[in-house]
Amino acid sequence: MKPKRPTSRPGGKAGPKSGSKTDGKAGGKRGPAPKSGPGRRGAARHEAPRRRDDRPSEPAGRPQGRSGPGGRPPRPGTTALGFPAPPVPHWEPGAGALWVGGEERTNLRRYLTEHFPRLTSREISRVIGEGYCRVNGVIDTHGTRALQHRDVVEITLPPPQETGFDEARVAYIDERLVAYDKPAHLPTTPTDGGDRTSLEVLLREQYGPIFAVHRLDADTSGLVLFARTEAVAQRLMDFFRDRKVHKTYHAIVRGHPPASGTRHTHFHKLAAGKGFEKWRSGPPSPNAKEAITRWTVEQPLGRWAALVKVEPQTGRFHQIRIHFAELGHPVYGDLVYGDRREPFHLGRHLLHASRLELPDPERHGERLVVEAPLPAEMQEARRRLLKMR
């Protein structure tokens, strides 16, 4: 039975540093007009002891929108890591697409400023940086590209983002901890979000003292766990460190990977900058980090995709996304490791933390299980992919 929610909202201070991270018009012509998730929200229960399961969480990431050193887009037909990418349904420009005419060699950002005067400079930066702009069907996240005659430019205006507390997203709560089904685009902590609102701040305003014990990428949705006392926070961080937390993700990936499998590699850092890192697999070495990912295909989604259940055995930076890109089946919507070719606009990478299983921090021998269903945008993507021919 789900414990009763507290009614008081005392103020509090930030806790100790969290544990491991988880993971338009002139010059252009308008173109021709050419859901069952895993589990029920709030399903939390205690189970009898079972075989020890030390699979950790995927580490969190940083703001997206880069493809690597210099920001160069991936070569056609490959992921950003150089691995072959499977075919994608043919992209057709929509009714609002623009064909570049006399403005060839114009900077993409300047082109958008001229053709969409109602958008502010900040809104245009978001449209570009968060992957809402395509040139010839390929997502462009920099805006410095020199356009050529007859290039096709198309943008999708970002929807409003969830930035407030939603009680319906509280998957589990008692006097010791809170599990929240985080929406995409909401950073877990202030460190991840810069000047953006973070989930940690929202929960502290609602419940008082809150301590983050792990994190998710801002663009990854799903379950995030917070402690409500320092003692419980330390126990939970120990569980993550000792790989006693079993996390399950669901992802929609390109093509059809084998029905099940395990990828075991060693990660090497390719690039790093302010708020950005990029990794790929390589030979074992003193500086390499072991990474192990297990998966099972839950549902083929027509010709072009599959819904997979993923159980990371280690908790490396962007582990799930890197491994599927290296397998040749990138996660749909992944601007960092995919090939930036999608059949329709997604607005985020389709990865969701759907289940947490861990020892109860105070009740010896019992385990806590919390689940969250696939979010609406992943349900909609699944529906559309199933219909594609």
C-alpha cells in the first residue's frame, strides 16, 4: 500500500553532493504539403528477498545538441561514432517548409531570423540548439551552416515544457524517500540545468529537505530517487556505488537489433567541453571504463524500429545511447550519437527509466520496487512507427 503523502512543506537546505550519475517568407517558396508502457504509475511494493542484483543506473548527461568535436554532423549513413546506421523512412518536407532562393550562402541562424520575425533571438537559439530545425531532412543544431540554392529548411516550434511540480508524477513517497517520474527536458539538479528549473529544487520547495542520490540526463524521462534525510541519502548512495540498485530502461531504437543480447566494451573519452562529454568504445586500458549493457526486444515497431527493454550492468556516461549507436541501432532522437535523420520530429531521445528495484534502506531483507509507464511522446512515436510502410 502506498504510504500517505505528507501534508507539511517545511523549508530546507540542499543536501550533500549526489552519488553516481545515471545515465516564413522573403526569398523562399513554401513547399508542397507533401501507446502500453511498462507498469502503472505509482506501482510501488515491497517484495520478499531475492537473488542479489547489482545492476547500476545509467549516468546522467549534459545539455544536448552537439555531434562531436567542431560540431560536424555525422557522415550520411553512419552514426556520429562512425558506425553504420540502418535505413530510416523517407523524410518529406511539410507545408511550412522553405526552399532557399536568393539567400544562398546565408547563415542558417540569420535565415531563420529573417523568415520568422515573430521569434525572438532566444527562441531561435532554442529551435536550433534543441533539434527543432532541419536542412534537407537532417537536424542542424548549430545555425552556422551556409545555405545553398534549393536547400529545404523546416522548423517545428517547441511545445511548452513542464517546469512545475506535478503530484501525479510522484511514483512513491514515504517519510524517508521520494521517487518522481521526471519529464523530459527537466534537469535533475541545478548543476545539470544551469539557469533552468531543476527537479531537486521543485521537490525541496514541496517537501522540505531533499537529497539527490542519482541523476538522469535532462532529455531522459523516468524515475529519479531522492532521500529525505541525510542518513537515508548515504545508504542509497552506497547502494548505487555497490551496484545493488537494479534499473530498467525502455528505449525506441532504429531498425531491429537481435531479440536479446549483451554488449561488453570499454569506454574512452573522445571530447569534453563545458557541459559536454562524448565517449566511445575502445580497447581495454588503464584509463578505460568497463561498460556492460543487456537488452531484450519487447516489440518490433513495423519496418523501422523496435521497443527494447534495457538493463545496464554498469553505470557509465551515456552508456545505453553509446552502445546502441555502436550496434548500428541508435536511439531515436539522439542528437549526440545518432545520425540526426528521423522520419518525424521527436524533440528528445526516446529513452525512459521505467523501473527501480533496490533494497529497502531501513527494512532488512525487503526490496522496494517502483515503476513508471512510457510517457505520452514515446507512446505516440511507437504508434506512428507502427503505421509507417
